[in-house]
Amino acid sequence: MSNKREKEKQRQKEKQEKREKMEERKASQTKGKSLDDMLAYIDENGNITSTPPDPEKKKVFNAEDIEIGVPKGRAVDEDPIKEGKIDYFNGSKGFGFIIQSDGEKIFFHINQTTYPVREGDVVNYTVERGPKGYNAVGVAKKV
């Protein structure tokens, strides 16, 4: 019996909370407010505020100077053909890693090689962006 009473009390409490929330929403409705009360402004730092910005702090921008999207890549003066040493190669799976001169490892696949690959070979290659990172392509044994 006491369990039924507790459940009923809980239901009544939830109904009361729901009523209070509804009354609170009605009290804070934006209907009937003036346009000035509903306006929001952005200050000189890009923050939203309810006060109009100071006209003396106004900044003027040229529309041509605004870049939309990803900025264009800068030209790199680096030699596109790199040199490295094959650190690891798995012949059964057809992939391996080349250690670059800066110590960083780069992935390569057997389809990107021009000769039978072995660990320890010094190779020339170019770097290309793949779906999972940078890959070595055009791997050729250094002459």
C-alpha cells in the first residue's frame, strides 16, 4: 500500500514541476516585446551583446580581402624528389615504411615501386597525400 502512495506522490510532484516550468516559460515569452528588446549586437571583439556598438571603434573591411573557405596552399621550395632508406617491408602483404632523412617514417605500397624491394635499400621517391596520411609514390632504387 505504501508503495502506491509513494508512486502517487511522485506523480503529483512531477505534475507540479511541469506546471511550474510551463508558467516560467509563459512569463519569459518574447511575444509583446519591442524590436529594440529583441535585437542583439556584436561588439568589436565578436561577442554578442545587448548594447549597440560604439561607432568610434568601428572597423572597415574590404570585401575583396575576406577569404571564404580554405586558403590556397603556399608554394614549397622543397625538392619534390626525396631520399630515404627502407626500414621495414612485408612482402606477403605488400607494404613497408621508408625512414626519411629527418627520421620520420612514411608508408609505401608495393604498387608504387619500380623494382623488387628489400629492407635496407636506399631509395628516391615523391610524397603524396593519401586518405590516411602521406604516402611514398614512385619509389625507385637510388643509383
